Amino acid sequence: MTVLEELETAVVEIDATDRVRSVNGAAEQCLAIARERLEGRPLHRLPGLPDSVSKALRDTRRDRRSRHLHECVLPGGTYDCSVRLLRDERVILELHDLQWSRQQQQLRELQVQTGLLEATLRDSLQIDTPFGAAAADGKVWVRSSLEGMSCR
């Protein structure tokens, strides 16, 4: 098993003739096509590949500058895409799964919210609730709100 197989980032290697040379397991998932059907196939014949990715590949070859595309919708989900030219005219596509990034962000936000609510409980601060401003009522409301929280 290679290091590329361990990555959560999808990696697609494109040769100088714009054919898929190799992919890792994450790329199979993101493109929703088995490796055997991807490798050797012309890039423009990949189903579900947005025109913006093909254009970024052409532009990168033309001006030899890397590109970064945001929120590309692919068969396996929504990804940020980096296009980078190598010295031997191969191109590397790196596809970063935004669902994973969004879940991490939601978890961080939940941790902040939970931490603030726990601090409120611990420090006995007064909380305004729909039922009044009494601290005791606020604590009950905060506890019931925390019970309903979950990570997705």
C-alpha cells in the first residue's frame, strides 16, 4: 500500500496527453468510477467532471500556473480542486472533500457553543429565556438544550 492510498484527499495524475495515468482510492470515491475504468481514459471522457476542471487543466498547461477551484460538484460530492503542473508535463489534480471540512467546522462550532453553555451553567450566570430571566429557569433551559445537541 502506498502513501497515496492512505490520503483522504483524492489524487488524479494526468499524463501529457490528458489521459488519467493513476488515481488513489479517494479519487475512485470522488469520481464514483473504479480505478480500472479511470486509468488510461482521456480526461474529457470522465462522466460528471465539470467543464471548469477541464478548462483549469488546459489553462494550467498553457500558462504553467497552478489553479484552485472552489466547490466543484462531482459524482461523489462537492470538492475543492487544485490543479498543478509537474516538470514532465504531467498534471496532478487534488480534490479535497468539502463534506468532511464542513463536518469538522460544525463540530468546532458545536464545541464552542457547548463550552459557552457549560461555562454559563458552571458560573451561574443569568440567562434570558423565553420564560423569563431567572437564573434557575435559564439553567433548566440550557440543560434541556444541551440534551438535544448531537454531532452529525
